[in-house]
Amino acid sequence: MRKLLIALVLVLAGAVTATLAYAPYLPQLVAEGVPPLVWPAPGHFATIDGADLPRDLHIVEATTSRPLLPDLETAFTDTRGKAFLIAHAGRLELEHYAPGLDAESRFNSFSMAKSLVGALTYRALAEGRLKHLDQTLGELLPDDRGLAGVTLRSLLAMRSGIAFDHGEGKAGAVSGDKSVDTSANPLGPLARLHFLGLGAIEGDLVSEAKPDAEFSYQNVNTALLGEVLETVYQQRLEDLLSEKLWRPAAAADASWRQPAVGAPVSAYCCIYATARDWIRIGQYLIENGTADAPFLPAPLWREFLGLDIPYADRLDDNYGQHVRQNVLDRAGQALQGPFSYFMGQGGQVLYLLPEQQLVVYRAGETVQLLHSTLYRAWNSISQ
């Protein structure tokens, strides 16, 4: 019996050793768990340097005292909402938080970070760092990963054909699902990407690289775009975001998750910033920067936000440029027309409606109905 126990212990020790050799991040996974919605968060973070003085939001007198309409308050409460802000025509019209949270609280972007990487990709086009969206990874990065034919356009549209699960199906192939492409497998490629970084999986990536590849929502697409941006600019991604968008929008300091100290940030996830700063970013984007310093040339700005996406495509919740597009067309509602939005796990949403000069930010633990939220937001400030 004693010999059997010793043998079992040795087998178990060998299995643990082998597992940790393949997945040395497992203790970190246990310690960090799923990134929380509200700061502070465990793990490693790079700083996104903000402006010395945050942008004036022109906060109207009724901003914090204006009540949510009953149906909006019910939806906010039922979905465990944490923050809800509305800015119209450059003025913060409504600001509402769950108990215990306020304007200083910082919220996790989850996949809204992807849209900022999309914005930086378009900025790289505007500045000539990238020639066009049909450039391939073979042109832009060392081609030792089987991804030579993958284009920037396909990465932005989540149609790269990359078999992220080693041929067993594409991680996150969930057309219509707006959640982060998470996996329950702690030894899977997504876990390795999240805790070890892109370098740990690049050698195993392959792509069909077909022009008509199916939509497959994968964090790895954004991670590759982040690597492209760091390569063509020779700057860290958090510094690029600070320089090109965060400080120009006059947002305050924020934190971006890293797998480890000094490692490239997780391009696809987890920027912690205040709700007001997300409004500042949204306002800056719908205005396309300033008259003196546009964020993008007008044609690229329209393309990035998807302002010219056909109505029929919007009905299917179009995904392109790392931004989503939809349309408001419910009879009897005052707010109508196209809108663009950034979205993250749990229903973190930044709505962008340039034509109506409207920006809406919502953070919460579960998804709040997309269209109804916008209708109710507009009605809340129109009474």
C-alpha cells in the first residue's frame, strides 16, 4: 500500500511538473481570475498617460440630479448596471452610477479596447505608416507563422481565417455574439495568449487566408494588429494610444492590462478608465478631433466609424474596422438613423452618433438591450 501511495504521488508530481512546464501561468490564472469590471484589478498594468487637465465636458446643472426614466432605471438595475452617461452637443446631460460608484470609479473596457486599436490602425493609414488595408502580415511582420497572406482588412473585420484552436474550430466563432471570445480551457490557446502574450502562440497559428473567410470573433486578430502597430511605429501600444487619441481627447491617466511587467499590453482587452473619460473619447471621435487637428482625414473617419455602411447591412449588426454598426428604426421613437458602437463583454458600450452629436456610455455586469437603451437615453434628455 505504501509503495502504491508513493507511486501515485510521483505520478501526480510528474503531471503537475509537466503541466506547469507547458502552462507556467496557471498560478497567475488562479491569482487573477477573470478581470473584474471595476478597478482595482489584480495583475500587471501599463499606464496610458492622459492629459494634465481633463477635457471640459460642459456638465449641465441637471446632470446628476436628472432621474433615469422608469423603464431605463429598471433596465439598468435588472442588468446590474454600474454607470450610465449621456453627452449631447458636447454637454454631459446625464450621469448615473450604481451605489458605491462615482465619477472617479474606473471601469474595464473589456473588448471596447479592440475598437481603439482599430482607430489607431486608421491613424497609421492617415500618417503613411501603413500603405493600405490590403497589406499582408507577410509584408509587415517577420513571416515565420504561416500568416503571410492575412491582410489588415481581414483582421479588422474578424475574417482572417486564422484557426486559433489548432484546427479544432476557430475560437470565438460566434457570429452575432458580442462577448469576448473566452474559453473555459485553462490550457487552451486563448489562455496562453492572455497570460503569456502573442509570442507564446504565434508559431502555432495558421490561416486559410481566403478573401471570403467567415466572421470569427477572436482576440488574436486584435493582438496581431497591436503587433503591427508597435512594429511600424516602433512604439509601445499604450504610448501610441496616449499620443494619438487619449491625450488629444484630454482623457485622464488610465491602465491597460499586460500579461507580465514590461510585456506588450493585451491589445484586445482591459483598459480601466473612468466613465467620463470614455465619454471624452467618444466625443473626440464623433467630432473627428478638432478643426485644427483632425484625428483622421474625413474619408478615413467616415470609413472607420462605418458612416456609409448600407442600411441593409446595418440591420445584421455589421462588424467592420473593429467597430460595430446598426440602425435605429423603431416606429414611434424620436431617435432614428444609423449608429456605431464599441462593445465589450457584459455589455460595456460606447454609442457614437455623430449626426445627432450624441455619445452614450454604459457599463454593467450583463448586457442591456442595445436599441432600447439608446431610445430611452434620448428620451431621458429630451423631456
